[in-house]
Amino acid sequence: MYASVADLVERFGEDEIVELTDLEHAGAIDTAVAERALEDASVEIDGFLAARYRLPVTDTPRLLSLLCTDIARYRLQQPVATEQGRQRYEDAIARLKAVARGEINLPLASPPPANAAPATTGGGRRVFDDDALRGY
């Protein structure tokens, strides 16, 4: 997982996490429910990272932890998410799409492996070379 239950509590407060996870009304955080949401969020994140990074990412960058908590919180709010929760989720997905496109790089200790051969282009006949332009 890219975040822990403690990360959820740190970002959103214990009261909110109790409210979102305490399905039995015991007055405490249900760690299993919170961890399931974090695991689901981590799987969703991996779907975006798989295009550019070797999985699993072991030395979790802070960015992934932040995105994971936003996604997990949104999942915990279902079926009725708050406007702020929905917006943070959509922002997290937008950032993950940017990571997948290479617009945002994760600061990893070791660079990701090349997952394809280098791009090459065909060396066809040049359209505008000296012979084609002779006489103009």
C-alpha cells in the first residue's frame, strides 16, 4: 500500500476516519475497512504506474501517499461522496494520468527500467534534397 491508516488520520483527522470506517458504531476506526480502501486505492494507482514504472514501487514517494489517501477517502465516502472528496479524487486521477503520460516524474531512488526498445524512424528518401531542388 502507498499509504497507511495513520496517513489517513493525519490528513483528514481521526473523527472523520472513525465516521467513514466504523460500520458497527463501536466509536473507533475499523482498521480493516480503512486498509481495504487503501489497498483498493493502491491497486488503482498501480494501474496508472504500470505503463512507466516497475511495480510494486517500494520506496513510496510522498506524492503517491497523498494521492492514495485522497482516493481511499473518496472510496470510503461511497455511495455519497462530499463535493470536496469527489474533487480531490478527480484531481488525484488527473495527476496519475499525468504521471502515466510522463508529464510528472516520481522521485524514485532507482530510475524505472526501459520497457521498450528505443524509438526509431524509417530512413526513407528525403523529399527535399539537392537533387529534387536542382533547377529551382
